Amino acid sequence: MSAETSTVHTDASGHGEHETMTKGRIWKVFFILLLITCVEFFIALVVAPKLGISSTIVNPIYIVLTLLKAYFIVAFFMHLKFEKVGLALAIIVPILFIIGLILVLTNESHYWIGLRM
């Protein structure tokens, strides 16, 4: 009898872990991601060509919108928003270091390309 009780208790605790992620919230996040993607396409296909906006202005906008989409995907679909702080930091801190490394390497690549020309 005690084995059944512990099994049922374990199963019940497993279901409550991501209890706040409902079908309604999944659809809400989906439509937010869809809206952000539509804004990106609208900028790329309508706004930028008609107004003649250069890529130096449009690219940072794309980067910000893409990072916003990445946040929603990681937070809700990968359930990182509902995890404990330690696990979230274990995933987010290395990503920040990777982003910093990419920025530094991008800066250095401009230096090396300029030297070769």
C-alpha cells in the first residue's frame, strides 16, 4: 500500500510542475510570435524597399525582434520561465557569453578584413 501511495504522489507532483502553461497561453504566445514575424516581413518587404531604408538601420531592428522571439520560445515553449532560478541562470549566462564572443569576433573580423585589403 505504501508503494502505491508514493507512486501516486510522485505522479501528482510531476503534473503540477508546468501547471501554468495552458492551451490558451500556448496559443497566445503563438500569436505573439506570429505577429512579430509578420512585422519582420512587413519591414523587409514593404517598409524598407519603399522608403529606401538602409540595412544599417533595419538590421538592428531585425536583431531586436529576433531576440524577442527567442525569449518567447525559450521562456514558454522550453518552459524556462517556470523553472528555478539556478537552472535559468545555468542556461542564460552561457548564452550571454556566446553573444559577447560573437560581438567581439565580429569586431575583430572587421579589423582583419580591413588589414588585408
